[in-house]
Amino acid sequence: MRITIIGAGFTGSVLAIELARRATAGVAISLVGVPETYGRGVAYGEARIEHLLNVRAGDLGATRDYPREFADWLHLSERARDAFLPRLVYGEYLQSRLQSAEHLAEAALERIEQEAIAVERMGRGAFRVHLADGSAFLSDAVVLAVGALPPQPLTGVGPRLALDPGYIGWPWQERAIDRIPAEAAVLVVGSGLTMADVAATLRRRRHRGPITVLSRHGLWPHAHTAERGEPIALPPGVLHALNRHDLRGVLRSLRALAPIVPDWRGLVDALRPYLQDFWRHLPETQRRRFLRHLRPHWEVARHRLAPAVAEDLDALRASGQLQLLAGRLVRARRGEAGVEVSLLERGSSAIRNARYDVLVRATGLDTDFARTTHPLMASLRESGLLSADPLGLGVDTNDRWEAIDRHGRAVRAPCAAAAPRDVAHTSPSLSQPSPVPRLNTVSVSSTLPAGIDSCCASLA
Ligand SMILES: Cc1cc2nc3c(=O)[nH]c(=O)nc-3n(C[C@H](O)[C@H](O)[C@H](O)COP(=O)(O)OP(=O)(O)OC[C@H]3O[C@@H](n4cnc5c(N)ncnc54)[C@H](O)[C@@H]3O)c2cc1C
């Protein structure tokens, strides 16, 4: 039996390692990934030294059944386990785990350093995978773990600007931020962790020009505390509301608890184990409501900054070099003397025009499968093998994590899509901003969620 995993980032690599560990001789696993980020993915492969993990080293094992593995691999002292290390170090750890699996696995684990450009259904139970070099091979099962979709230009950005060096659509692209002149006036659209990466790099490069951060709600990311807080056990009221998939009830209970717990962060962290199930069973109207009204607030509470990054950002703000503006971008175009921008500030009805040297898109990862230009995903959409999640959060899947095709039928045989972000070490997030978010809480461990577990079991 041949199982093909497309995407050799975090999810694809960890899934390959776990499948190789469980599978017996006679099973062949092919891990297909682009060479630049093979075995690391974007987060841990395209990062720079100043880009820190937003999870403590001691909690970052790739699988849930061995959370200390990353820290053990580094031989960290007990104290150092609370540190927030560079993301590149985590990339090294993933690489090392993959290499060990390649040597030790009974099943064959084959490395294919190529982009997959199409997957064709050949009939019952077989797929043909096409690679960018023109070659193709048959596979019994295909798992998609392609990570973030390519960023679409920001709404309002004109076509000329979208191709101009004054517009940075993918800030992790090699040397993208390095090209910004030290005196340049920079507008960063988005105030989450991508903005934090951009600001950290600008600060490290001793940028002197003004930095304006534009965010719809004017929210600023929270930071982790330097010392690890005491874990909080959720009281029965919250658990009851979670089990009943009652969003209002959960919020009501949390609001009542927040002022009396030692630190609200503990509450957010205590929710993690329940979120995947809660989200999957939440009625669609409530999910929509959450995405429209609560998502930005949830994200600043959930995705917190490493303390050192927060200190750097605070210093930039305190000096007046970085300013936070609440509002939205209406239009941006390439003008004679820079990037001409029209903004609508929150609470105002008057458009404000301004000029910057560089505009950086930092609005997060793209999940709009219906519009994506990602070659493989677009071809799967066109062929009807995959369909879009109704909330725009990636591709649609059933409870067994099988893709749903254009006709609403499960694509049998492949465990169609595996996905990123909140895998074991990141823990589930409600909003799941990933390309295939329905599978967001894939955890390749002995505690696999039922759907993925049965999917992996059927593969292995
Ligand atoms: C900048 C950034 C920082 C983050 N920081 C953290 C953090 O500190 N802590 C944390 O827990 N989470 C963090 N995350 C979340 C992170 O997304 C997840 O933890 C996880 O790395 C995502 O895994 P993935 O496998 O889905 O995607 P990725 O790891 O990005 O892997 C997808 C891979 O598939 C490849 N690919 C795509 N299409 C094809 C194709 N057609 N053929 C072959 N290969 C293909 C991509 O090039 C990429 O290498 C961060 C995310 C980003 C973007």
C-alpha cells in the first residue's frame, strides 16, 4: 500500500513520522514537499533568528503523548523549559525527527522534494499524483498537508501596487523586510503575530522610520507571562456549556470567572482540550457569529507574544516610533512619491489620505479555498475533488476528515486533508485560520481525535 502525504511542513512531517512508526513492512509512505521548507514548513523554515516560538519550549513536543520531547532533545534544564526559543530551532528538531524516522521505520518512508501540482482520481481507491517536473505516480491514499494558502492581495490594493516592491504581501519571503530602507515610513496592515514578526525584524535592523500598524479593531496582541502560571481547572458551569455547545453560555461563564482567577491566560489555556469538539459541533449560525464578532478578540487572547517580543514592541510604541491606528484600508495605490493610501479610521466617516514608502500585509494566513491560486488546491477545486468549507475556512471535510467533493460525497480512500496550526503542540483554536482548518486539530499521537485516528488507522 502506498500513502502519499503532500506538504512536508509541520503536519505532513509529523504525520509521516507517526505513520512510519505504526505501519508495518509493505507500506510505503511518500512525503512530498517543496525543497525550500522540506521537513520544517513556513513557520519553522522561513523564520529568522529574532522570530520566537509563542509556546514554551517545555510544551512543544511534536506529539501529545510526549510533550517534553523538544526540550529533552535540546537537553534543556528545568528553568530553560519555560523559555520561548527561536522558531528555527524547532525546525531543526522536526528535521532531526524526520531523519530518524527515515532510518528506523520498518515501512519505507520516501522523501520527494518536489511540488505536487495535481491529484487525479483513477477509480476506486487509487489516485495519480502529478509532480512539477512532469513525473507522476499512483497512490492508494493521499493526505493533503499543504499549510497556508498563498496570500491574496489586500482588499483595496491596486494591481500596479500588488506587483511593486513597495508592497510586501508575504513578509517571511527571503529578504522581503531587509529591502526596506532604514528611514522608510512603513504601514503594516494587521496587528497580530505576523505584525510582531515584521516589527521584530525592523527593530533588529535598527529601522529609524515611522511604523504605523493598522488594525480594524485597534487590538494589540497580549503577551505570555515570563513565569508559567498555575493551571486552572474549569468549573462545572463552563464544562456544562462546552458540552452543550452553547457559545453564549461559555462566554457568560468566562466573563464571570475572569475577575476572580489569578490570571485570565490560565482560563484560555484551560479551554484548549475542549475546543476542537466544541467548534465542530457548534451550529453554523453560531460559528458565523463567532467569526464575525469574536474572532479578533479570541485571537489576541489565544495567540500571545513571547515576553521578549512583547518588550521590543512596547519599546517601539513607547518611543513613538510605532503607532497603532484603529481603522481599515480603503484603497492603496502606487503614486509618484510612494504608496498612496486611503484609510477609514474606526468611528469616523471621513476618509483620511496618507503616504507611506512601504505597505506590508500582515493580516494572517489565507484560508479562502474558493479563490485560491495555489496550483494544487486550485486544480483540486476545478476538478471537483475538493469543495470549500462553507465558512471560508479551507476545504470541507466530514467527521472522518475525508474531503467532501463537489457533489457532497466523501472522497473515499484518502484521508483527504490534514492540517496545520493547532496540531498537538499548538492546541486547538476556535477560529482555525488554516488552509484546511476542518482538520486543524490533527494530532498524530496515541491521543488522536477520533476522526483522524480512524483515518490514520485505516491508512496504516
Ligand atoms: C509565521 C508563523 C509563525 C508561527 N508560529 C507558531 C508558533 O510559534 N507556535 C505554534 O504552535 N504555531 C505557530 N504557527 C502556526 C503554524 O502554522 C503551525 O504550527 C504549523 O507549523 C502549520 O503546519 P502545516 O504543516 O499546516 O503548514 P506548514 O508547516 O507551513 O507546511 C506546509 C508545507 O507544505 C508545502 N506545500 C504547499 N503546497 C505544496 C505542494 N503543492 N506540493 C508540495 N509541498 C507543498 C509548503 O511549502 C510547506 O512547506 C506559526 C505559523 C506561521 C505562519
